[in-house]
Amino acid sequence: MTRENIRTPDGGTLELFTTGADLASGGSGVVIVPPSMVTAADYTKFAQKLSAALGRPVHTFNRRGRGSSSPQPEDYTLDVDIRDLDVVMKHTSSTDVFGHSFGGAVALHAARTLPVERLAVYDPAVSVNQSVKADWIGEYETAIAAGDDDRALAVIQRGLEAPGPLSSRMPLSMMTLANKLTAGTSEGKQQRELMRTGVREIKAIIAADMPAEPFLELPLETLIVVGEKSPAYFGVACGQIHDVLSGSSYTILPGFGHDGVIKAPDKLVKELSDFYAG
């Protein structure tokens, strides 16, 4: 794996990782757009397996506010990530894109205008006809104002059903206690570091809500994958996009939830490699 920092037109920096750089002769690469609350490092296994299956490079970058990439601006909107994806695609000469969760929302909006040839998304956190709601943000902001990061993180997790669909029915006090117990772990520290940028991104998703019809501008070859055990709201938006996009493929990954990509199951890697191979 190689690592480099690339510059953006606004003077920012993006940290870019390339797996299989020696495979450039096999064709242009695939760019991975990661979600909120994670970093590019969480996709190392997935990138390695996808690159090996394709025989082509796979590029993963830290979006703003992560790693050595520039901070996320206070006036952040989805346009920031769309412009950054454009920079990464040009720098790597890539036209194939994969987005997971929030990264899937970025990819879906970006592919309406950027020169994406093949687009695949997994559980994209895109809002179509108000499919994404976040009525918990007020409670989150109250916890932040009180300096209670453990409770604030629990509010996010329950609101997004992050640990699983059952989490929406767990007492908030129990989830807060669990966060206190994991605060010292690498995952716990990462979630606390990224939760403020994550909530800003959720607000941006809601602000970019639109009907399904504008997604007719997506590439003809679009693959939509939803985890069988993922929260139901992912499938709501995906179903509406698939209904209007006649050339899209819609599939369910059996046995996996929202973190299916990070686990890099062979079935998902095979489906994606077949798709990107045309």
C-alpha cells in the first residue's frame, strides 16, 4: 500500500492510500468513498481483497476531518466531498467509484455530474423524499453542550441504529454506560473524535434531500447493495432510486448488516469485482 497527500484547488489536503499500485497496467482504479465515523484505515482489508480480485488498483482516501486530511469546514455541505472526490478521481485517473453509507450518499450525488462510468454503493445514507430523519439531533446537541460525550455518542448510535436495529429500543442509559466502558479503546476514541463531523454530515444529507427522479442522471451501470441485517431506512431510499433508474441492479447481501463492507466477505467482493470488470 502506498500513501500520499494530494492538494485540492482550495488549498486543502487529502490523504490518499492506494492498494495494488503495481497493478496500474490492469486498468484504471476504483475509488472508495468511506462513511462517517470511520477512517480509510478501516477499509484496508476490503481494499486489498477487491484489488486482488480485480487485478487493478483500489484507492481509499480520508475525507476531511480524518487522518492527515484538512479539517472539515464549519460551513460544510456535500459539495465539499463532491469536489474532493473529483480531485481524487482526476489524480488517480479513475472512473469507477464505490461508496459506503455516507460515502454512498456522496457518490450518488457526485455521479450525477462527475465522469463516473461504474458506480456501486452499499447501504448509501442518501435521503430521498425525506427517507432520512434525525429528530434526535436536538438531544445530541444538549448532551454536547453539557460535556457528556458518552451520552452524545449513545444518542447518535440509537438514532442511526448503528450497533443494529435492536439498538433503537435499548435504554439510552445502557448505551451511555457501554460507551463509558469502551472510551479507552481505539474504536471508542475514534468515534468520539469523529462524531461532531459525523453529525455535520448527517445534517448535510438531510439538507440535500430530493425526490428520486434527479438520480436519472446517474451512470447507466449502477449497482445498489443493501445488507440483509442493515437498518430498514437504507432500503427505502435505495428502492426509490432503483425504481427510476432502469439500468441499475439492486441486490441484498445475505447475513450481513451495515458493517458488511468492513468485514469484506467474499460474496460482496466477488459481486463488486464482477460488476467493475464489466
